[in-house]
Amino acid sequence: MIKLNNITKIYDINKNNSVTAVKDINLHIKDGDLIILKGASGSGKSTILSLIAGLCKPTEGKVIVDEKGISKLPDHFLSLYRRENIGFVFQKYNLIPNLSVKDNIILPLIPDNPDEDILNNKLQEIMERFTISHKKDIIVRNLSGGEQQRVAICRSMINNPKIIIADEPTANLDEKLSLDFIDILKQLKGNGKTIIIATHDPLFFNLDFASKTIDIKNGKIIS
Amino acid sequence: MILTPEILAIFILNSLFLFFGIIALILSIKIYSKWDLNSTKSLQYKLEKNSYLTSTIIKFIFLIKLPLFLFFIFTLDKISNILPGAMCAAGVVDATPYGMYLFLVKIINLYLFGFWLILDKIDVENEKLPYSKLKFGFFIIIFFLFLSELILETTMFLSIDPTTMVSCCGALYSSTSASYISILFQIDPFILVSLFYTNFVLLIIFYFYKNSYIYAILSMIFIIIAIISLITVFGTYIYQLPTHHCPFCFLQKDYYYIGYLIYSTLFIGTFYGLAIPFFKNISYYKISIFFIIAYTLIVTIYPILFYLKNGVWL
């Protein structure tokens, strides 16, 4: 269960210039939900994702994930929380372009220094699931957008996180690849993952398997 | 006034410590007075952010100050070469009225800074930051001792007159000395050595019994008895001279800098001994007893070697 209680987030650009990205938001997300956050650029969608992921802290209010007040956690505990609970899929994939598919995917596991056999098993399983195993030794900058997106999904899933956060995941994909991505989401939801997507891609607005579509405008929930 | 590269380095560092220390003090007062961990208001989030910065500043000051104590002793030793009459750091300490006070404040601060660093470590290792308010309150108190140290240190170095004759350690640490140090030599060495080893044996016993309060009290007594017995008894075996009792000379090259090892083991061992009741960490017993045994072995080996070589005790 994810709870956002009276969350306000203000970015202080300098002393006389601040931006209120999110204002007094309350949001409850149940385990296994797939939530679509829609709204124009600058409406506060990405800020909500960052708050849930523990990438930033609120100016006021509390973010609770599984009864744990993550907005009150010190930074190094937040890193642990992210590593264990969150899988990220970014608009620009955020892959390391000069590393191979395999090396990009295993990156989140490196701090745990896992046994090589376990690592290889996990890697093989995840690459087969998202049909990218045939490209495992290719340097990612040589892959197509859709393939890079799949690598990013593999990387987000390698730790088997409970929550998957995707920020504008189809912004750089054509319609066919976007539909492929939606299929992957359906599959992940079927596996019981909690998924939160920030998007303004209309393909997401009428998904039959989405639990809720939330409209954000000027940092507030409209509907 | 005397100005050597070492003193200049100490002055520059002290200026930096003072500048950052004042920033940390202001932030600590703010955090201490307004901290409410359960609050989800913007002020609390701001204070939590500030607390990381403040802890980091204090941590770096103290982490540098601890080894700097050895550098301070090294500096005193070095400038003893230019002071007429001084044979070692003892002469420099005695050259001004501030030297001995500075030394005492420095030793007290060593322990307090160490306590603060442990408190900070325990605090940041817990996701609920249980000791944040306490550690900043503690810093506010020790800041004034920290400030006293900086002022005394600066005043001492500025007041040293390189043209004035100072006493040598042989005159300062003797039974004929005009100072309170001469009282130490009225104690029977046999009683002193017995007290030292009794204290040591009791520490070993309470290491096994794990009584933190008694262990801490024994550690405190050990610091005092260890230093007195080092000056009056064990030191003479290091120098192999029955009349030389200086607690500084064995920090010099002639004695293979053994003093640094002696004082380090004594301070680390007793520090962890004193820390046990406050932090309830069972591993501190091991660290403490390891260094206390190391200290005892080092100071014991000198009389034994001397006896084996010469067949007499000093």
C-alpha cells in the first residue's frame, strides 16, 4: 500500500523564485494496482513519481510505503529502499550507452555482490522473459529504441521489485513499440506488481487493466 | 611569538575549524531547539536536511582534530629545538602559563570528540535518527571546550618568547621541582606499581564479568594511575636513567617514537572502556581490553628487559 498524505512539494530555485510542483495531494494506491497519472508537462506527475520512489522528499506531508514513512528516511536508507522495492523505467531509458545489454541489466545487483551462478540465472530468466537474450552482448547504443526500452525494463525488474515506476515510458517509441510496452505492463500487473505510470500518451488512457487513471493539473488531483 | 611551518599549519587549521565550527554551532542550536522527528511540516524536513550538513561539518572537524593531537605533540617537540633550555615538549609546555591547561583541555576534548563521533555513528545507522537531538545538544556543550582549546592553543603559541630561557624536563619532572609534579615522587613506587597492576587485573576480571559501569570507572582510574606510574616508574626504564621522568622525551626519535604508541594505546583503550556504559556496545570491551593489554605489555617490557640485562631494578 502506498499512501501520500497531504503532500506538498516546492522546488526552491533561489530565494525569490520557487515552483510549487505538487500541492496538498492525498493519494492511496493498493498493492497490485496499475495507476496512470496523466496531465500536461509541468503538471506534477514526475514529482509524484519521484516522491513515491524516494528520489526527493516532500516539503510537507508524508509518503508511506508498506507502513514505512519513506519521506522521513535518511538518504542512505532511502537508497536501500529504492534498491529493494522500486524498479524505474525512464523516458530516455537512462542506460549506460557503452556497456552491453547484459552489463546494463545486472547493474542494480552489483552492490549486493551476488553469487555468479545466481546472477547468471536471474539474467537469463529476465532476458528471455522480455525477449532480448539474443542481444545480450551487444553494446546498448547500437540497439533500436524499442530494444533499449526492453533493456531498461529488464534492468528495472532484475531485483524483482514490488513497485514499478515509469515516467513517460513511450515518449520515444512509435505506436507499435508502445503497444508492445503496454503488453509487457499487462504481464507485469498479472504478476502482482504495483505499477505507476506518468504519461500523456493517449494509448494509456483507456486501458482495460488499469486500476485508476488520475488527472493532474497544476500540482493538484483533478479527478 | 614563534612561527614555524608547523605552527602556521595549526593556525590555518584552527581558523578553518573556528569558521566551520561556528556555522555548525548556529545550525546545531537551531536543530536542537526545533527538532520534532514526528512532524511532517516543512520546518522539520528542512532541519533534517540541515542535520546532514551539520553532522558532516562536525564529523570532519573532529576526525581531523583527533590525529592532530599527535601533530600538536610533534610540533611541541620540534620547536623545543629553538627554545633555549628546552630539551623536549615539556619545556615548551612550561614556557607559558597556558601550556598545561591546553594539554588538559586537549586530552579531555580527545575523549569528548570521540564520544560525539560514536554518538553520530549510532544515530545515522538507525533510520529513526534517535540521537539527533542529543548529539547536537552535546555539540553545543563541547563547542565551548573546543573553542577554549583553539583560544589556548593560539595564545600559547603567540606568547612563547624564543629569547627567554625555559626549564628543561629534567628539572620539571623531578622530586625537587617547584610545581605540584613533585608530589608524584613522594608516592612509593612499589605501591604505585602494585596499584597499576591491580587495576589492570581488575579490568581483565570485569572484562569477563561484563559490568560496564565498574569497567568504565576502572578505565578512568587506569588513565590516572597509568600516567603517574609512567612518569615516576616506567619512564625511567625507557630512558634507562633513574632520575629522568619526562613524559615527553620518549616521543622523540632517540626512543624510536615509542611514546606515540604508548599514549595511543592508553587513550584508545580507556576511551572505549569509558564509552561502554553510554553506548552499550559489547564489542567495545574487546577493543578496550586489547589496547589496555597492549599498553601494559609495552610499559612492562622495558623494566623486564632492563632487569634481564643489568640484574637490578631502578
